[in-house]
Amino acid sequence: MRRKRMKKAIAVSTTLALLTGLAGCGTATVDESSEQTFESGEETAEEPAAVEPVSAGKTLKIAVSSSSISEKEGTAPMEAMFEKFEEENDCDVEIVVVAHDGWADYMTKLQTMIISGNGPDLFQNPHEGGRMANSLGLSQPLNDYMDAHPEAWEEYTANTINVLQKAREVDGKIYGLPCFYQTTYMWLNMDRLEAAGLDVPDVDWTWDEFEHYLEVLSQPDADGNKQYAWAIPDYYFVYNQWLYSFGTGYMDDEYKEVTFDSEASIELMEVCYEAVRNGIAPMPDKNYDYQQQLVDGHVAMTTAGRWMVNYCNNNDLDNVAVVRVPQKYSSRQEYAIGNFEVCSSTDNYDLAAACCFYTAGKDWVEKYSNDTANIPACKGVNLTDPLTDKGYTNMELFSDLPDNSYPMQNPSSFTELSNIFDRTFTSVMAGEVTPEEGCKNAAEEMRAAVAANPD
């Protein structure tokens, strides 16, 4: 093993120092040791092929979100995950931490870094920033590298869950390779269910069953205390799953037409409004969020991704279960990916592209997945973190991404649409406008935003 040069981790602040200081699924099985293996069908991940050094002696700058950095250990865990890549390619990886307030701010800072000549070679791109990165000119496709290294693409497709393989394809070009993903399910506090005499429903429960659970779980407890059944979905990602369940979305699948004022969309907004008005759900409260409400038993059901496992674990809540969001008109399952992408301004294209493929490989994905509550996009990854032995009910759902799954909608105007939804949802729940008025007004705002920044 070669002696490695010291890596630096640079933090990008929110001040002018940005300009002057910087020079960037199948089935889960659990064995007796509680290791969980994520697979798809009968396929398993192939052993990685030997990689020839792409660019000896160079430094690869990788920009990452500050939300990906450990509060206690800093950049050390992230740096460790790239050590094998450094050894294989005789290079150094420099982690550039970008502090930000929301993903739009993160993308804007990356754009500013590029304009100032301080852009990274590779950057972490969340699902929310997918097409925004294309609109801002931040990414360049991997196709040239794939043409020169077809074996890399073959290995990637052999090892990656089918539905995710081209999740970052835009106009026939591949811009990123998913290394993990999240989905949205209903989380149930089983203590509340048991107290109400209810069993955990089937994972594919019906809308009628859901309405029955809402009625029973919103009854006062034995001492006459008020109880709530459900924390309504009050932010863009989880609401998108409910829109899919109602057979609609914020937009159509081609991102050409806004559909937020469709009959199904208005119906969903009415369901949420009536749940609050009738005491089935509490008014959303940013200071007392859906996660803590479930842990406290303030609500019996909420909507979240696998990140909820961490929250339950940290709060000693083990008696929980997950089921799918009840199907009203559609069984479409939502997902959101995370990946790394080659920066449009890099002079190290081949090295950066090779690193993209590395982050989608089993070695990197396994390390990252065991440090987080994300779901590996790579087949055959062993989850050995303490979260896998809690015995939560129906956790195997998180290793099963149906073929009809579809990404969370992330048009280039994502930030605008998300802000419009937040304002509208708050206004409707407060009774300032009716659900129909809210959806129709929001749809007009969304159309203007999409027209200003089309895909």
C-alpha cells in the first residue's frame, strides 16, 4: 500500500469567502448474525473488476453537502470511504464541504464555485437537485467514459437494481449512477394499535381499511384523553407519494403539464383538510414534527422513509411496523436517489467519471449504507449496522422496489414548486382557502414557475 498524501477537507461558508477563499431490490434475508442482504430476484453483485489507474498523482476534489458530514467525526468517515479508490488510481481525494440552506442553495453555491473557477471535479447530487443540475449547467454526462469503458457500465447494470439503473438519464444521456435511494411508507406505532385492538394491516392494505383505522385510532383513550390517528403528509417528498396513490402528481410524467389542480389532487387535499378539521390528525407543527409525534404516540401513523429507523432507534421505540401508503387509485411507488456527478468544469473528466462508478459499486455503497439509514441501490450489500436487528415489522419492504416504481418529481423548477406547495398546504390546513381554491391557485403559480424554467 502506497504512503498516502494528507487529504484536506474544505468547508464552503455562506459568506464571500466562497468566492475568495476557495481555489467544491428483491428480497432481504437476515441470517443468525442479523446481517441483512439486499438483492433483486436471484441476482447478486458481481466481484468488482480490476481497475487500472486512471490519472496517477492527481487530486480529485469532491463537493459534498454539509448534511452528509458527521457532527462528531467530521469528514473522516467520508474520506475513509474513498481510500480504496485512491489506492487503485494513485490519486488523492479532497472533500469539499458545502454548507447550505436547502438544496437550491447548495446548487447555487456549486454554480458560483464553477463561475469563480473553483469548481470541484465531482459533486454529490440529491434527487431534489437532479434536473436542476442540468438546468444550471453543473453536470456533464458519463457517456463518453462509458463508450471508452463499456465494462464499467456492464458491471454497474449487473449490480444495480433494475428500476434505478437509468434514474439520472436525461435526453438519452446518463448523468449519475444511484448509490442509494429512499422510499415512502406508512410507519405505525404498534403500541397505539394494540391499545386500540388493531393488528398490523397487510402491507398492501386498502383505502377502506385505512379509513377504518383512522376512525378507531382517533377515539379517546381509556382515560378520555384526545388521540390522533395520523400525521398528514405536510412536505413535498412524502406528499408526492400520496399524489401517486391518488393516480396523479404535481406534474405529468414528462414534466410538461402541471396537474396539481386535477380532480384527484383536489380530493387528496380535501382528505388532509377534513382529517385536521375532524380531529383525526393534528395541525402540522414544524416545532413538533411527524417523527416525534409517532415516537410519543401523539399519532399512531405517519409517512416517512427508511430514515425513520434512525429516529426510532435513537428514541428507543422498537414496537413499530411499516406498510405501504394505502392505494386510492394507483399502486405506484415513489423513490428518490442519491448519487455523484461529474462537474461540467472539471479538467479531470476520466478520473471523476471513474469515481462516479466507484461510488455506485458494492464496496462504497456498503460502507455508506451502514453509516446511514439509506437503502443501497447496489445488489448484495450486507447491512450490519445495529438498526438491522431491531425486529421492526415488515422491514423487508425497504429491499423491495416494485417495477412500477417512479421517481419523486424533480423538475428543474423543483424549488419553486416545493415552496408553492408548502405555502398552499399551510394555507389550506389553516382554513384560509378551500382545498379546491388552494390547488387551483397553486397550479397557476406552478405553471408560471415551469414556464420560467422548463425541462
